[in-house]
Amino acid sequence: MSDTANSVIAQLVNRRCSTSAVPVTPAQIHQWLPQIPRWNVEAGVLSRSFEFKNYYQTMAFVNAIAWIAHLEDHHPDLMVSYNRCIVHFTTHSVSGLSENDFISAAKIDALPVPG
């Protein structure tokens, strides 16, 4: 990853979710999406699938996401199975995506995920 990409991710990771979210523009999505690899935007939802070796690793990851969501007061929709967790972000108050979704995704990407 380039220094610029690391810098943008660091900026997102170090930001806090806002209680007064505003919708993102297509230009912002275009700028931020490449900085959080493996996340996709489809039908106004920011999402990523994570795979694990077992249920214990999956649940540990889900608990880490829950802690981030609690701290940021921004909560994703999660689909959890034995060795997989799919994370979906939208901001209901703006009926679409906000910067909060990208901040939260970057914080999740910063978690150590077992391979």
C-alpha cells in the first residue's frame, strides 16, 4: 500500500464518527473506497466479507466490531455464520452512506484479523 493510502487510512482511523452525519458525495466515495481495500459499495451499502478458521475466531472478531461500534456510536448490520462475518454499513439518518461508514470500515480494517 502506498504512503498516501496509509495516510488516508490513518486519517480515517484517527477520526471519530459524527453525530451530525451528512451524505457522502460520489467524489468522496471514489476517493475513500480505494483506501479501504476489499470493501464494496453496492446499492448504497458499504460492505465486506471476512472469513475465519472457526467459530471462535469469528465471534472474537464480531465482539471487536461491537466494541468499535459502541465507541463510535455507529452500528453495522452483521451476518454471522460459523467461519464468516459479512459487515454492512449505511447511515440511517441520511438514508445512505456517510463519512461515519468509511471511518468505521477503516477502524475494522485496522483490527488484527487471523488468517
